[in-house]
Amino acid sequence: MGGRLEGKVAMVTGAGQGIGRGIALSLAQEGAHVVVNDIVWDTAQATAEEVKRLGRQSLAVQADVSQSTQVSELVDRASEEFDAVHILINNAGIAVPAFITELSEETWDRTLRINLKSMFLCSKAVAPLMMEQGYGKIVNLSSKSGKKGGLWLTAYCASKFGVIGFTQSLALDLAPYGINVNAICPGTVYTPLWDNVLKDAYARKLNIDPEEVRDYYSSKIPLGREVTMQEIGNVVVFLCSDESSYMTGQAINITGGQEMT
Ligand SMILES: NC(=O)c1ccc[n+]([C@@H]2O[C@H](COP(=O)([O-])OP(=O)(O)OC[C@H]3O[C@@H](n4cnc5c(N)ncnc54)[C@H](O)[C@@H]3O)[C@@H](O)[C@H]2O)c1
């Protein structure tokens, strides 16, 4: 059951559902043991069970990764259980679309705290372990909205542009220690985030029916179809493997060409 990440220990934030869950399973398929974090306990545990069914070890840890004390506990639990963390996937995030005059200060702060500050806290807590090992891979979830502004997305885009600046600077800090830091920029991915939040908000901003939103966005993808979770996992596995050993500070689009339209 060998894989490109055999024996490595990965920590994935926000891995109870959606992209984080998909990445956790892709890493496990390649041999990694996975610390599954989410703010929601039930979903974290469910993903951890799926990782175990793939034959890997897994630990579910409920934590709000935007809170420093909870991040310290998360990393302590991981290092007690596995003695090492080789891979960190900073995935947890939210999107709350709103026209600028309707965007509350609380939503702005929460978006920046969960999407950006969490990456600082988790990376800062894991970096000493990786530096000691002289080895580490960090992958941060930016977005197509990390490179191009979007209607009703001031807070979200500010956070995701910030992720790219954070990624480049962290890559420079950690390069001397053999640690690669990269970001991925997915386009539209139909996760629970879409079903629960974005579908209705985008219907309002586009003035179309919620049921038409998915087709509207899919029709803008040059490759002509939606991305699969496996395709996102493939890029993340590559960035976590030694095949990408000479890449650091990059922000890789996974959009089916959508960012050019
Ligand atoms: N879905 C897309 O189209 C898309 C595109 C580009 C980038 N992204 C990014 O990918 C990441 C995952 O998005 P998704 O679509 O899977 O979203 P999702 O809402 O389906 O899943 C996000 C998960 O993060 C968890 N979470 C939220 N706040 C948390 C916190 N403070 N601490 C710990 N866990 C927390 C949630 O409980 C949830 O399980 C986000 O950073 C998002 O911005 C998504």
C-alpha cells in the first residue's frame, strides 16, 4: 500500500467537509496519517473515520483555528499522538458575500480572522516542529478570488489576496529550513459552502434563480466542466510530495482556465 506520502503526518484544518475533507482523503490515499481538524466535532470525526478506512492513522481534533489557545492545543495533541507534523494544509475558511454598505464590521473581522489569521497561527505553531525536522510542506487555500476581485467579495478577496502575500513571505522565512510553502487557487468548487451560502447570495447579486447559479458559473469554465475533488487533491499531493521540491512561494491556479475569462 505504498504511496508518495508514505509515513508522513499531515494536519488539515477545516477537514470535516468540502475541500478539506477531499484533501485529507487524497493525502491518506498516498500514505499519510492525518490529523483532521474542524470547528464541528461530528464532521471532523467522520472524516477521521474515512481516513482510517483507507488504512491510515487519524486523529480528529475539534478546534477553532482562528483562536491561538485552541491552535496550541491542536498542535500539542498532534505532536503527542504522532511525534511529528510533516504537512500542514491551511484550509479552513468562510465566505459571506455582501455589497460593501451591507457588509458588517463583524463579518469583515470574522472573515479575516478565519481565512487569514488562522494561517498565521497554525503555521507559527507548526513551524518549530518542521524546522527541527528540517522538512515540511505547507499548502494554503487561497482562491481564484486571491488574484482577481469579485462583486460582493471585498472581505473574502482581501483575505485570499492576503493568503498569497502570506504564502510568499512565509516561504522566504522557512526556505533555509527545507520547508516548502505554496498556495492553491481553486475556481468554483461545489462544496457545502456553495450549497449553504454562495448559491443564494450569488443568485441575489446576479438577479437569477438560485437553481441557475451553478450552470451560470460552470458555463464560464473553458475546460467545460466542474473540477473534481480528486483533481484538487492531485495538486495538493504534488505540492506535499518531493516531486515539487524546487517549488516554494507559488500560488497555483486550479480553475479549468476560468481566471482567464
Ligand atoms: N468552494 C469553492 O468554490 C472554493 C474555491 C476556492 C477556495 N475555496 C477555499 O477552500 C477552503 C474550503 O472551502 P469549502 O468550499 O470546502 O468550504 P466548506 O464550508 O464546505 O468547508 C469549510 C470547513 O471549514 C470549517 N471551519 C470553518 N471555520 C473554522 C474554524 N474557525 N476552525 C476550524 N474549522 C473551521 C467548517 O466547519 C467546514 O467544515 C476555504 O478556505 C475556501 O475559501 C473554496
